Amino acid sequence: MPIESATRAVGVLAILSTLATTGCASTDSDIRSDSAPAATTTPTITAQATAVTRPTPTVDPYAGQPLIDRLEWTENADGPRLMVHPTRAGRDTTYPGSDLRAWQEIRTADPAADTPGMWDQFRCHWEWARLIAPDKPTWNLEPWRPPVGYDATVDAACNPGGPER
């Protein structure tokens, strides 16, 4: 279900954010050999998932600008790969419907990209990869990946049928 995937993703982002900001290392005073042993305690971890939201503009700040710079077909061990090179506008826009506009740019540039599995992979990159890896050079879409639906594509980190290589 979409809500479960979104909730899971928010929880993962909250955990990663906490780890990134607090780290796992101890301070020097915690590891000195001349200090008394620390009392044994059971830490209590309280995690509160908060949704990461971007403001929704009422006017498209990137109207008339391309969201996709170019497409490039390559081949790897698994088969063909369409490398989607987004523009800065494509990386930054939060305007409603911009995902459909970007997909239309891709379909216009290469009608072969218009498959259900590739749409789900693209949408996954648009919704999640832009948040998690905003400067990833390309979003790779592979027609050989199974069309498992959007939720399963998100659960597979945008790569159903096996990891990206």
C-alpha cells in the first residue's frame, strides 16, 4: 500500500538522519583507561518519524524550462539501460504534476521508454532518489526489470529484479 511505503521511507530517512547527525562514536572521556567503569544502563531510543516535505509552489517556477537534459542508452551485463540526465530544474522542482511533465519529455525524446516498469522506476527516482541522492548524475531505467508496480519498485530501491550494477 502507498501509505505503508511512505511511512517506511519516512522512518528510514529519520533513522539515517539521526545516525548522520549523532554518529556512533564515543567521546575520548568514554574510552580512557584510567576512568572508572561506566554503569551499565539500558538506553532508551525514542524515534519520531517526521515527514520530509518540500513547500508546494502555487506557480511553476520552472515553467517553460526543460526538466530532462538528455537521455542516453547504454548496455550493461543485465541488458539495456536508459540513463536519464535531469536538469537542475528537474532536480529542484516541487510543482505538482512536474513528474508527469518530465515523463512526457522522456517519452517525446524516446517513445521506447514508455513502458509500465520504466514509468514506475522513473517515478521512484523522481519521488525518492531526488531526496536521498539529489546530485546523482543519472537516473537509470532498465526495460528488462519486471513491472512490479510502483510500491514494489519503491520497496526495491527503484530497482526491482535485482540491484543496480
